[in-house]
Amino acid sequence: MKLYIDAGNTRLKWSLQKDGEPLASGTGVLDEENPMPGLAGFAGEIAGIAVSTVASEEKRQRLLGYLASLASVSAKCFWAEAERGGLRNAYTNFDRMGADRWHAMYGAWIGHKQGFAVVDAGSAVTVDYVDPTGAHLGGYILPGLQMMFRSLKTDAARIGFDPEQVLETAPGKSTGECVNHGVAWLSAAMVARIQEDTRRFGLADTLITGGDADRLIGLGLPGIHRPDLVLAGLRAIDAEDAA
């Protein structure tokens, strides 16, 4: 069995596969003593571990230590690359790109070679554009929903509000509404810009992943919801390297 892990800044997803077929999957929190509840029962059968991560080095080492205690095989971390399978990274210093962005793009490239946008709505929101030739046109990194809420809570201490994941963008009539509607309003503006960009670049598809994907879809972002997109790219790259 092969274990695949997509580890973000705070949360992770994992998927266990046997003979190319999904066997089990789950989510977890990196800082918890057991970041992958539900996996222990399979530990003795794990024959390989592939990891895509943007976590800090301290958290990455802690995760690798946990995996070493769980299974008898070493985990392999996969990173961004300059090129693979016709997909070409726009970054000159490609090793500075977050692994999750590259793996999400490659997961999209496998089935959407007519050009696409990848929107990953996690702790940060990343947007990447790839044209039909496989050229990565570049992208954007923006603060995610919870990051914006934390910023307002921390840096504007006199603004008291309860954060809510609302889709309402009308002008607020209380401080709480002003904050929550304002964050939704910013997100809706981003959604409109993504739609404008995909038309301008002639990209056929938008693939949406990450914990806040449903929220962006609710704010009007049309596309294909692919919660497994990073893992899909990671699996494909691991299989190609093994072959």
C-alpha cells in the first residue's frame, strides 16, 4: 500500500491506495500528537510514503518523525520542478514555489490540457494559470479567509466581531456585518477577476480545491471542484518516478 500526504500550514489530507485504488483517506491537524487519526490500523502494510508539503521545516520534521514511528519505510517529499510531462513552470527559481501549487497544477494538467486555472482556497488562496501548450503563465498568492479574520482581530483590536463564513456582500449595518460582508466582498472581487483572466487568456477550465472551495463557488466562481487535486498530482508524479 502507498500513503500520499498533502500537508499545508496547519492541516493535512492523506490517502492510502492499494494497487492504484483508494483504500482509506482522512484529514488531520499537523500540531496534534496524532496528525492522521484512522491511519494506525494500516501502518504495518504501508510500503511507500509520498509527501507534498508547504509546512515549516519544524513541522515537516515533526511529521516525518511521526511517519517514521508509524511505518518501516522512509517518507519521500516531492517539491516543485522546472518541467514535467509538458507542464513548464514560470518560476526562474522553481524551487521557491510551494510544492502544493506545482502538484495541483500537474494534477490539473493530466486531464485538462486545453488550458486551465487552478484556485486553491486554503490558509492562503493561490491562483495559477496554465495555457494549452503547458506554459505556466504565473499566478497570485492572497490571504485566505481565516488569515484575513486573524489580521483584523490582531491588528485592529477595537473592531469587535464574530467571524462568519457568509456569502452576503451588501453593505454591512453593524461591525460584525461590515467585517463579514467586507471579507465576502473582497472574495467576490477576486472571483470576478479570475473569470476575467480565464477569458482573456483563453483558458477552458477552472479547477477549485482547498478547504474554502465551496465558499468561492458560492460567491459565483464557476468551475470543477477537485478536493483531491494536490494528491492527484502527487500520485501521478510518484508513479512516473517509480516507473
